[in-house]
Amino acid sequence: MKVLLIDDDEDEFVLNSDLLQEARSGSFQLDWADTYEEALAALIQGRHDAYLLDYRLGSHTGIDLLKEVRDRGLHRAMILLTGQGDDAVDQTAMELGASDYLIKGEVSAVTLERAIRYAVEKEKSQERSRFQAEILQNVHDAVFYVDRGGRIEGWNEGATRIFGLSAQDVI
């Protein structure tokens, strides 16, 4: 599994390399980006299975990077790493698409391996859901979703074409 550590401190690269070598699966390749710009380029290319983002990245933050990735419509398995816990940062990271939030110094080989595996599987599951949603949206048949009370919650283009009503009008 290819993992990219995004951190401006080389010591963190060495530490995380050691942790991943201790991991039970032992099948991790850790690469390193030490600037925001290098990290963004790597995230755009998407050649890694998971990305470990440090909160502090020089004049930027991992939150800035998460926003940039979201704004570009990219979907990546990302985990935010920070030196200290902060509930507001944790919440913001999750809202911006981070799969996990880990506190440096509290991370073990087992914890890091699990976080990476979960982040990758979560991203795969979300990708399947996005793909299925795209199919349903573009199928020629009418597809709509109703809640338990019988209220319509979703309406595809096929339903709009067949019934002559937009999703916004119906919902």
C-alpha cells in the first residue's frame, strides 16, 4: 500500500516509516512530501492509496490542504496528524473529508495501520456510492427515492423527463 506523508519535519517521516515497518501487514511504502505545493501536486496526481497530512505545513495547514482537495472535487483517503488534540480542528477535518484525526505521540504501529486501512476502505466504499449515484442519476428510467413517510427525497433526470417535473419541484 502506497502512503504519502505530508509533513515539513523529516523526523516525522523517519518515525512514521518505523511505525509502518512494525505494522502487522508490513506492506507499506511510505513516501514524503515536505511542502504544501508538493503535497497538492501529489494529491492531484492521486498515485497513493492514503495520505497522512500534518496539521502544520509552514505557512499553511492540513486544513488548508483538505479545503483545496475538496474544492477541486478530489476524493482521497486522508488522515490528519497533529501535535495536540483540538476538538474544533478534529470536527473541521472530518467535515472537509478527512477519514481520521490522529495525535502525534499517541500513535502506535497498530493504530496507524488501522487508521490507514479504514481510510482506504472508506474511500473505496464512497467511490462505489458515487459511481452508483451517477448511474442512477443518468439512467433513462425514472428513479426516485421516498422516505418511510412516503415523501420523495430524490429524483433523477429520467423522472424529470418522464413526468415533466424537476427534482426541485417535486422534493
